[in-house]
Amino acid sequence: MTTTAMIGLVVAILAIAAAAFLYYQKHRSERLHSSFGPEYDRAITDFGDRRKAESELERRAKRVEQFRIHPLAPEERERFAEAWRMDQARFVDEPREAVTQAHKLVDEVMRTRGYPVSSEFEANAADLSVRHPRVVEHYREACVIAGRQERGEANTEDLRTAMVHYRSLFEELLGARLTESEEVRR
């Protein structure tokens, strides 16, 4: 084989390898974007780099694969729905306590479903983002408001908003929609 032919072959192999790599990267990005939805965009913003964000999302997915996450049994679902109804009723007279209880209730549902709930909010949100990427933002927003509540910086409207956010995640984790009579009133 001549030197020119050898160079041409090497160039062709490198071009094929580069095309395969680019195809892999594009497919990886599309798969992660499809799986994580808005959480994908958030990760890119948080990390400031697509590759780092995608590596983090893949790390989360591998971590969550190790959990024994399962749907709630019907009796568990009803028990949690009843606890939510009681907390919802509490909101009228005790909005601060209701928000605190809503957070605890969401944590309890997560634990019952098989999530390892920690005191580190971001770790919980990262775990939730794998299977519930379209509602994890509700969890983040509710927790931000709950933090403001702890510092005495949240008003009743803020607390109502936190309850609405917690309810969105709660329903997702519960695997059932609550009726309108159980929603927070404006």
C-alpha cells in the first residue's frame, strides 16, 4: 500500500470514528433530554457545561437504579391520601404547621416508595429527578418556601403556594390525583 493510500485510509478511519463519536454524543444528549425533560435544562444551567451536566444526570440514574422503588399498595395510597386531606384541612387555621406537615408527608411517601430520604434537600431532589423530572421542580419550590417559613419570611400566600407545589409532587408519588375538594383554596 502506498503512503498516499495509507494516509487516505487513516483519514477515513478517523473521519468514521469522529462521526461515530458525534452520533453517540447527539444520541446521548437526546436520550437524556427526553428522559429528564426540564431537569436536563436545569442541569446544564447549574453545571454550565453540557458534558458535565449529562454525566451528573447519568450518575443520578445509575444511583436510583440501585433503589427498590415501587408503587404504593392501595391501602398505603388511601392512608396517605387521608393524611393529606387532614393536613389540607389544617391549612385554614394553621398554615405554617400544614406546610411543615406536608413536607414530612412527602418525605414519608418517598421513604415508603423506596427512596432513601436524607436531610439534604438537593440529594432528595436529585433522586426524584430521575423518575419524576417534570414535578421535581415543585419539590424545589416548596422547599425554598419552607426554608423561608423557618426564617419567618413567608406570608400566608407563600405558604399556600408551597402547599400547591407539595400537592403536585405528592400526587405524582401517590400515583393518584386528589379531588378538587382536597386542593388548597385561594
